[in-house]
Amino acid sequence: MRYWLMKSEPSDVSVDDVAAMPKKTVNWYGVRNFQARNFMKDEMSVGDGVLFYHSSCPEPGVVGIAEVASAPYPDPTQFDRKSPYYDAKSKPEAPRWQHVDVRLVKKTRLLGLPELRTIPELAEMRVLQKGNRLSITPVSAAEWRKITSLLA
DNA sequence: GCCAACGTTGGC
DNA sequence: GCCAACGTTGGC
């Protein structure tokens, strides 16, 4: 059992959007960074804990608790010529981009970036480091416990 | 809109 | 394999 923080732009897929989806589940499409992809492809397991994070918005921060809900499989947007995530270099017989499904367990209050920065136990979190851009980052068990306790 | 950080591309 | 140029991310 591992823990992850996954960023989504709410203008694309917000926590409320996921709450409204069948089974509160969304396929985590659009990741086009190899490091983030490798976390989904190689390191995630069904049932892993996920912090649902809103980025590139007026109030960035954690807005929900979710879980990994599938094994990795090819992101369909890579083959969709109309999608902004279309990748001409990816072939169906050798897909470049694998992703997982994510199921929202519960929407929480906003635990905003400024508040996250005030919590000493979270000082090492990847998402709080300067220059961090990675859209999926590992979260330690201690960080997970701290954050979920604040959101309980 | 700005800009720091950093991943990717492509010439050599 | 190096590295400059370029594009993107994402907070402010």
C-alpha cells in the first residue's frame, strides 16, 4: 500500500466533476511526463491512497481523498487526433502512455497550499518544494496520516 | 502576465 | 553525449 498526490486542473477535471461521475471514477488521462507515467505504470497498485489536488487555479490545494481503482492501461486520448493530448508518435500496438482509474473516496474541505506550508511534518513533501512541477508525486505514510487526520 | 524551474528536442 | 533553445507548468 502506497500513497500518492495527483494534480488536476479543476477547469479540466475538478473534484466535483469526479463526484458526479459513475462510480465516482475517472481515468487519469493527459499525463505526458515519463516520470509521472512511470508511477502509474510501474508503481501503483489498486487500493493505493490518493490525495486529489487542484492546481493552476485560484485556490490550489488538496480537495479530496481518492484511491487507485484499476491496473494501468493505455490512455485513449493519445490516439484521439482531436484531443490536446494526442501523440502522433504513439502507436496502438505500442502505446506510450499508460494511466490508471482513480475513484474519489470523499470530497474534503480545501487544505490549501498556504496551509500545507505551515505544517512542519509536511516540509519535505515533493509538492511543496520550489520548482516542483511533477503532476504525480509519492507521499510518505507519515505525510498521508497527517493530512488525512487534518481532513477527517 | 510574469517568471523560475525543469523536461524535451535537436544540432553538432 | 553535450548543451542551448524552446516549451510547459504552476504559483503568485
